[in-house]
Amino acid sequence: MKVSILSNSKELFLKYGIKSVTMDDISRELRMSKKTLYQYVKNKEELIHLIIEAHIELDKEINTDIHKSSKDAISEMFGIAKHVLETLSKLPSTTIYDLQKYYPKSWQLVEAFHEQFIFKSIKKNLERGVKEKLYRPEIDCDVIAKLYVGKSTIVADESIFPSKEYNKEDLFKTYFLYHIHGIATEKGIKKVNKHLEQVAKKKLSKTQK
């Protein structure tokens, strides 16, 4: 039952936004009384916290799978970028702002996930890319990984990039290309361009259908 509550609540939050959905809305969607709902979660704050925890665990699994299945460091980064863009496309524009402002404890989980897990993943990717001669040998993997994480936080910052003026998906694409072009060797850039060509072809085939 708890899994069902989290899953259905998450869908509502993704559809209407965190602030807009009330516990009344969730109980109606689940066809259960609020009294029953509160037997599983104390309040909306706890519910959001549990959803974020579950989302982070799923993200860890996906990132690990991408790392294992990628043939090289650049393929891995494109896999990560694809996953991030798919996630962003489902998020209402106000989600990050609402989490930061109204649910800071849940937002701290997201920040910790980036500062620890994502940092380690990106550092491993950088080390892998250097070994594969796809990234420049002189880069400091520790520093670049921290810069990557720090810049992702800036991209999510409403005070710098308000969602009314900037599309989060376009922002991430720009940030991703900025990152990859800053570290890639000539050999790496050729692989980047091949991936970009494949992405462009897929988009074209979708529009033609």
C-alpha cells in the first residue's frame, strides 16, 4: 500500500506540481480516506521526503547501469545526459523551486546525492576518459568533477535561471556540451560529434513519422 501511495502521489506531483497537490487530492486519487492515508505517512512533508528518497535510489541504479553498459566514457556521458533530459522533461517547471523553498530537508537529499554519488560517478568517468585518451590527460579529475556538480546546482537555481525565462532542458544541453568540449581530446570531439549526429537523426526520424 505504501508503494502505491508513493507511486500515485509522485504522478500527481509530476502532473500538477508539488505545491498544487494537497493530501485531499492524494486521498481522492487513491480512493481512501485521509485517516487511512495518515496511517502510512505523517504529512505531505514526509510523503515528499519518501518520494525523493525512492527517486534517488532509482537514479543510482540507472546511473550504475549506464556506467556498466557504456562502451567508453563519452558514450557514458551521453547516456547520463539522455537520462537527465528525460527526467527534466517530466518535471513541472516549479518543482525545483518548490523543493528548495517549501521542503528544504528533501532538497538537502538531492544536494547530498549530487555532492556524493554524482561527484564520484563523474570523477570515475573523467578518469576513464583520460585512460581511453578521449579526455585531455592534464585535467584534474577531482576539480572538474566538483565543478560539474557545482554547475548543475547553478542550472537548477531559480534566482539565476528562472524557469519563466529559461528552459531547463535547453540549459542542461548547453551545460553538458560546455563540459564535454572543455575536457575532450581531438579523438573525443570526433566521438562527441558522432553522438550528436545520431541524436539529430533520431529527432528527424521522429518528426517525419
